[in-house]
Amino acid sequence: MAAPICPSEVEPAVKPKPEKPHRRRPKHPVLLKDSERYRLLFGPYEPPLVKRGFLVDAVRGKVKFDRFTNALIPWPKIKRQGKGGSGGYALCGDLLRALEKEAAPAISHHWGVSRSTVTNWRNALDLIKNKKGRTPGAQRLVSLGVELARLPQSRKKIAAAARGRVLSKKHKSRLFEGIHRGWGERFEARRAEYHRTGRFPKATKSDPWIPEEDQLLAKLPTAELVRVLGRTVTGIQARRIILNIAPCDARNRPWKEEEIKLVGTDTDRAIAKRLGRSLASVLNMRRKVGIEYRSSNAWRAEEDAILGKVADAEAARRLGRSRGAVAHRRRRLGMILVHMEKPRPWTAAEEALLGTDTDAAIAKRIGRTAHSVRAKRFATGVQTRRPGRPWTAEDIALLGTMPDADLAQKLKRSVISISVKRNKLKIPSAKNRRWSASEDKLLGAMPDDEVARRVGREVGSVRVRRAHLHIPTFESRIRFWKRSELDLLGKVSDEEVSRRIGRAVLAVKAKRQALRILPAPAPSQPELCKPPSAPLV
């Protein structure tokens, strides 16, 4: 009897094509050992005591004890209440301290739970984290990963994984589908905003072109399109190349006969806007055909007829121009200054007001010009009154104790008066005042704005002084390096420096590499003298 044939030995009619294995990026490109990944920094951790079969959970309150888990750190579990009730770990004791300080991989390894469970615990307890959202243990893992990723073997492994990545057709289709979907959404959003506001929204390099933008490529020059569309010159030129549109530049566009006739009929700016040309192009054409410049504020013949017949102030009032413009035009035409034939005489009551207030105030009060009041005061020898209150001894004592702007606000004076008085008394500014020992003691003990208010300095000056003395900010976890600590780098090993100054070995190594200090040489060990071997008999 023939032996049975194994199905695996039968050759199929059509051989299936072998599937090409897809190379994937390794999960852990850095050479991190499990002992370092699952290391607990702030241990030891012990399970809580169970009193009379009850525990106090941080979320659920008083709960019943069920049993201890079989993890590396045994932990009590809660007894289920009813059919729909749930048990779980008791969130109490050292577990709360571990959730606040340790890394998630270490907690999941020692307590026997998943990473997502650790995240759910932290969200339920609303634990306070640092600015980056990491615990001290997680920050240590990040630092280790960065340090190990710089090793040659890790770089080689990461580069090989990046070179070997191959996307399947399914992943490629999903990728391109997402790109086209995002492109379509941005296209509809840009077009809707244009129809709503009537203006083209500012675009970036990846924003799609809408049909209304494409229609302007052949009508406006490049400089005008940059201002209207909010796109770059390179983007506009690339779009013209794609659509095969010749550039419409006003410099290369020939002037038509009807366009030349419009030059000089209005201001150059108005003509340039009307013809869609640059201001310089219209200016050059007007000079080329010899047309005089026409300004919207140009002097007319009927206006020049008024000059020289009445005073400048009266001419300015009639023409609606400034007195300076009228005087400048009169001098340009060679006309003399017209004085009033019957000047208004000064009364005794008006002369009595001279010097009692400022010239401008008196001129407004009696209906004259400030120049007329000043001339009359000089003729009569009356001194002007300078408004202001006298300086007291308390005000002078405050000069130089704080910035001039703050002191002006405090004394209700102008900054110029504070500066003039301080310079007259030769008192240095508060910005150049030396820091005393009592002021230095306040740095870091309270916020910078509070220190600035107490010592009478600016907040920027307080920050510069604190950084110069290597003093951290108020309630900061950053610890500055001292000169005595920096002197130890490179003289002894990194482990010895870490033990002496109380810092991590990675922190010491990173600081030494940043300062480009070579590590300390390893101590040479003398070779042990071997006893002479006994002669063979």
C-alpha cells in the first residue's frame, strides 16, 4: 500500500508570488536597557495598610478591600459592588507619589498595568505637571534617549530604517486622498472668503489658486499683483509659467495715443491708478512729452491775485491754506509783506495782562496773535510768566531714586522737567545707580516686578542683574551652575563631579560637552607583580 501523500508535498498548479516584506522603522532605535527604562527614581514604594477591610481611595473615597495583585509591587484591589460595579486598583498611598514623579513605563512595569491605565489615573487625579507636561522620571527618559540617539550605532540604525521605509499602495492612496481633501477644503474656504469680503485673503506657498486670481495674471503687473493678492513674486511667476501666461508689466507695455492724451489732465497718482501703470512710468511719460506737473493743491491765477494785497493771515483765511504756505508763495513771487494800515491800538487793560500768563493764553484771551503779544511784551520790558510749581526738598530727595518716567508720574510733573532738574543738580539717573547688598538679597526671593517696585528700578534692569548674578527666578526649579562647580569639570570623572555637587551624571556630561571640556583621564592602575613560578623538578 502506497504511503499517504502529505498535502504540503503537493506542488500547486500556479505558484503564488512571494510577498515583499515591508521594512518598518524599529520601535526603539536607541540602545536603552530595560533596567534604565523601568528604573524607579523616588522609591522605595510599599503597599498601604488595610484597616478592617477598608481603604480610602483618592477618587472613590472609602472602598472595600478585595485582594493584593501579583505584580512586582503588590497592590490592593477594590471589591466590586453589585453587577455593574467595577473594581480596580486602590489609588492611595505611595501610588499617588509615583504617579506624580515617576515615568509611565516604570509604573506600568512594577504595578503590572498598561500605559493607558497610568494615563487614565493621572487624568482622574488631575496631577500637576511641569511646563512641558512631563514628570521628572519621564524627563529623565527623554534625556537618556537624546543622549543615546547620538551614538554612532543608534544613528546607523535610524538611518537604515529611514532609507528602507516603503509605503504600500493602500497607504499611498490614503496619503494622497488626505492631501487632496485638505487642498479642496482650503480652495473652497479661500473662494468663500473672497466672495464674502471682496478681497483676496493672504496666501501661503501651499494655498491653492482660485479662478479669480488666475484672471488677474494677464491684466496686472507683478508688483501690483503682489500688493493685491498677497503672494510672493516667485509664486506669481511660477503660476504664470504653469498657465503659459505672458507677464503683464507696465514697463514693457507700450503707450497708446489715448493714454498719452490723459497725461497732465490730473495728478500723476490718479492717472497711474486709472491706467494701471506705476507712478514712475506716468512721471517719465509726462516729462518726455513736456507737460507741466499738475497738483491737486496747485496755485491758481485768481489765488495769486490776492497775495500782496492783504495780510498773510487774511489771505490764508480766504484761500483755506496755511499761513506758512501763503508766506512761501508770496516770497516766491517776489511780493513784500503787507502790514495793516490801521493797526489795533493796545489799551491799558491789555498791557496790564502782559506777563500774568503765557503769551499764547493772553493772545487767546484778548483776541490777538501770540507773536503780537510777544512783541509788545519785549517792547515794554515785561518778563513772561512761566507756569509751574516750585521744587520742594522732598521732591529733590526723590531725584535719581527711580526712573524719570516713574518719578514724573508720582510727582505729576513732566519727564523733561524731571530730567532738567536732575541734570542741573548733577544727580545721576536711576539707570546708572549701583546695586547695594540689600537690593541683591531681594533678587530671586520674590517676583521681578515686586523687586523693581521696592528698589525703584525698571523690571528689565532687575532681570539683567539677576541673570548676571546667576540667580534663578522666584520659585524656579532651574539651578544655575556656580564657578566652583564649573572648575571641577574635566579635572575628575563625571561620576565624581555628580556626587560632589549633587547633579545627575547626564547633566554634568552635557555641561562639559557644551563647554568643550575633555573628560578627565582614567587613573592608571599599576600592574601586579606575579610571584616567580617554582622550577619543575
